[in-house]
Amino acid sequence: MSNYKEMAIAKALNAGLQKALAADEKVLMFGEDVAELGGVFRVTEGLHAEFGQKRVFNTPIAESAIVGTAIGLAMRGYRPVVEIQFDGFVFPAFNQITSQLAKLTYRSEGSLQMPVVIRIPYGGGIGAVEHHSESPEAYFAHTAGLRIVSPSNPNDAYWMMQQAIESPDPVIILEPKRRYWQKGPVNLDTPPLPLHNARLMREGSQVTLVAYGPMVTAALQAAEIGAEEGKSIEVIDLRSISPIDYPTIMASVKKTSRAVVVHEAPTNVSVSSEIAARISHEAFYHLEAPVIRVGGFDTPYPPAKLEEMYLPDADRILEAIDRSLDY
């Protein structure tokens, strides 16, 4: 019988890190304020006390150096896990990630593995300003050589952390910070799915709703409200942004004949753009309506007083579903 425990997403990430650190002495955790403080969001709380300064340690405020150090350690056989304190702080390390980390395995014809995990709290909903509430996933999804995942619940957070650390390739974990304290059951014995598989969260027959990370909760809320209005909405949690589990999406769209894709990031040149293009290419003759995308607006992230207008919610998702059903 499986062993379950109720956890928040932040605590589940912490437990996944703890298990990986305990299982392999080559796993290291470092970043800004991750040691004694436990990180801004306390995701690494207690790890420094348990594993010591050589395994869990603070760095200067220098994201390029953080990722560059991780690359060097990976070359020497370690499995570094680094924290970028906020989503918008990742860009000083952009060159290290896209020009070096993502390419070294290919550049070395496979002789160098890069088992580096980059943790990035991302998205809005916490009353912060730009650089603290952004969704930079499309920049990295465009870069070959990177794996990108985003958990939407504590069980996925616990297992995806461990699966990412075990991967021989670099993995970016986008942690939905507005959901850090959302609780749910965690199966401590059995991983739910392989790292890059999507999950069917709710079955429906009229429209497929695709979401990931922080928007999965909003998508499920929209589906629940829609059901009260007589709409049958199928919800898919993408889980992995690169690679994307297209077979799961296509099977659903071919059944429902409609698709709505939602994320917090602006829709222009986005993950939803690619999903919409692939659906149109692979399931064109099954569609009864164009693929509709719901996201943040094409503006810099707004001040806290305006962020609820900027972020998609159940109402905006349902408005898009109504438009799809009206075709």
C-alpha cells in the first residue's frame, strides 16, 4: 500500500531535494540565500543544517556565476541544483544557459553530460513587480538541449524534482510561486508519470483545455464552473514544456474537436503559439473551431494593483471556451 502525506508544493519540493541529497553525495544545492535562510520562499529550509556547508551553500548575487559554477561542477562529475531567486533574475545567466549549458553535450559529441538542475520560481500572483513575476519559459523552450518542466501540484513537485536531478541533461524546473502553499497528497513511494508526460486531469467531450504550472488550478476551476453551465471541458496538465507530450494533446483534441491553451506568459511567440500550430497541423481535419489562446497581455508585467487584470483567470478561460463553442 502506498505511503501518502499531505504537503504544500514548497514542502514537496523541499522533500524531493532532501531525498536526492541523501541518496547521492554528488548532488549539491546552491544559490542566493538558500543555506541558513532556506531561500526567499523557504524551499531549501533545513537542508543546510542536515547536509552541511559543502553540500548546501550560498552564492554571491551573480546569476551568471551561479550557472557557470554549476557547469564546471557538472564537468567534474557532480549533480548541481541551483536556485535563481526570482524568474526575472535569470537573464544575467542567459548566455551561460543557452550558449554553454544547453550545448556542451552536443559540442563534446556526448562525452560531457550536463546533469544540472536550475530551479526558477516563476509567474505572478504574489503582489510583486516586474523581475519578480515573469514567465520566461518561451526563451528557454526555444533552446535545443534544455529540458523544461513545471509542476502544478505537490505530488508532481516531489517526484519531478528527483527525476530532474537524475536526468543526464540540464533541466529547468519552473516552480509556480503563487501555488507554493497549495496543499495536496504526495505518494512517497511511486512516481506518478515519467518526467515529460502530460496528464489528463479531467475528462470532457466538448473542448480540450491545455494548461501548465500555475494555470492548471485556474483551468480546473473553469472546467468546474463550465460543468455547472452544461459544458463538458477536458483539462490537460502539460507538466513538461520541452519536450511537449503532443500525443496526449492530439488524442484529446481529436476527441473534442476544439482546443484552448492557457498560460500566464504573453501569447505572442509563446508556448501556446507552438501548441496551436502543431494542433492545426496534426489535427486540422478534426477541428470545429480555431485553436484559441489565453495568456497575459503583450506588455511588461504590471504593478501589483493591476496584476489580477493581467493574469488569466477562470472567467477569461470560460470566455475563450464560449468563443470556441460558438463556432
